[in-house]
Amino acid sequence: MSNKNKRFSQSTTYNEESDVIVLNDDCLKALSTIPNDSCQLIISSPPYNIGKIYEKRQDLDDYLNWQKSVLQECHRVLKDSGSLVWQVGNYVEKSEVFPLDIYFYPIIKDLGFKLRNRIVWHFNHGLHARKRLSGRYETVLWFTKTDEYVFNLDPIRVPSKYPGKRHYKGDKKGQLSGNPKGKNPSDYWEIIANEFELGVIDIPNVKANHVEKTIHPCQFPIALVERFVLALTDPGDMVLDPFSGVGSSAIAALKQDRRSLLIDKEKEYIDISLARIKDFEDDTLKIRPLGKPIHKPSKQDKVSSYPEEWKDL
């Protein structure tokens, strides 16, 4: 880029030298312009076919066939050492729930991918259901293309609950049994407490009072993407988000010295993505830090106190 104030070089067509590639086009058209074996990590939360403003609701079979075409292209552009991370929720029809991870698994498996983890991401905020229990989790499917894949555990370890625990028998009796860098996180990510106290992954969803909130109705938390960027890529690798929304995956990638490839058909979201990248360049973008505790109202807060008018009900 000629602008020497830019920290990240940008391109609106595929350019393997660019830090940020932004493709404002239909997902399948944009994917067709990307070379084979060019991305180390593909991570996205595809439309759930529930009628959000950026999607046209389809018959479930039609939706899944479209997604299969997208995933076929993802397989083509992914490196052999790479990973696919697909975060999904539920398709709901007349209060009947269709868990999308169950439908996606055979599609992705049939393309040759291998499932490494099915991660349950639990959160406490969302729409309240009337004819069923309110949904408070989504599922993240982590697949690899081959058996030889990048997995960096150390950057995402969480502190051990009992770092002083020792082996009590055998050849290692008396020696410390844990890893000084922390323990391997579980595949259940919840938002109950500070991860640096309890050793759990602690990521809230992006709702009205979240510091990262934009106009997008289903926004990726940067911290969610950042975990996978750290674990599944190395510095300089390309991270692709084929349904990029407002660019949270780009921020997560750039924050960790990776490159980013964004695809979205909505010009409004692309503009917001570019603005957020610019704010990140200028160190003015508000980002929820990794490991920040979830706010818990004190007993003195009115919103956390039981209302007087409910006490007799």
C-alpha cells in the first residue's frame, strides 16, 4: 500500500501478499477466486436459515445443499495442515428445533474432514422462548483436513486448579503432576466465572452492552475466534471467514500476527469491517480482553434484587 500510515496492507481481490483481503461478493463466487491450499484456518458462523436480515429463509434441504457447496470450496482452499471451525446453532420451525451440528456433521465428514472436537459454547443472554426452554448454547465443530494438522496447545492453556498437585505413587511419586504452563481447556466453554480462577474458557456472546457490539444481529466475539487462531495457526498464516459479518475474525487474526481473508455479500458489513480494522490499526478499537471476568451484579444492584411486587406471587 502507498499509504505509509497503514499497518496492514489490504486488497479487494485475492493477493497472497496482503495482510487483509476483503471480498464483497456472493460467498461461492468469492471462494471460486481463491487458489487451492491457500488458507490455514477457515472459521465462520454461517447463516442459520432463521430469517435474519442478511439471509433469505429456505427449505432446510435447500439450505443444507447450499452449505455443502460452500464447504466443498472450503475443502479445496484449505491447506492439508489446516482446520475448519464451523460454529452453528439451531434451525427452528414452529418451535421444533433442528440442531444444525447434527445435520452438518455428515456433510463435512463426507467431504473428507475429521472431527477433532465438538465444543459446546454456553452463554446466559439471548431471546426468551415461549413454547420451549430458552436456548443458551451453540456448538462449534472443529474439523481437520488430514491427520497432520497444526495444533498449538500452549497459547490456549488455562491455569491449573491445583498447580501443586503431585504424583502419589509410581516412578514419579512426589513429582509435580501438572504442566507449569497450565492445563488443556475442556470442550465445554461457559461464562460462569473468571477462567484464570476456575480454568474454564470464559467468552460471553455479543449483546447490547458488549463493548464490541455493532449493528450485526449475530456477531462473533473476537475472543472466540482468537482461541482458534492461536491454537490452529502460526504467525503469518491466512485465516478465512466466508461469512465474515463485521470482521471479528479479521481482528482476531491481525491481533495475533496472522493474515485475514473476509467474504461477505453485504456492503454495509464490509464497510463496518474496514472501519473496525482501521480503528484496530489506530489502537482505538474496543475489544473485550481474553480472560476478563463476566460482570456479576452486587447484591446492592437493583436489577439483581428480587422485586418487592413479586414476593407474594
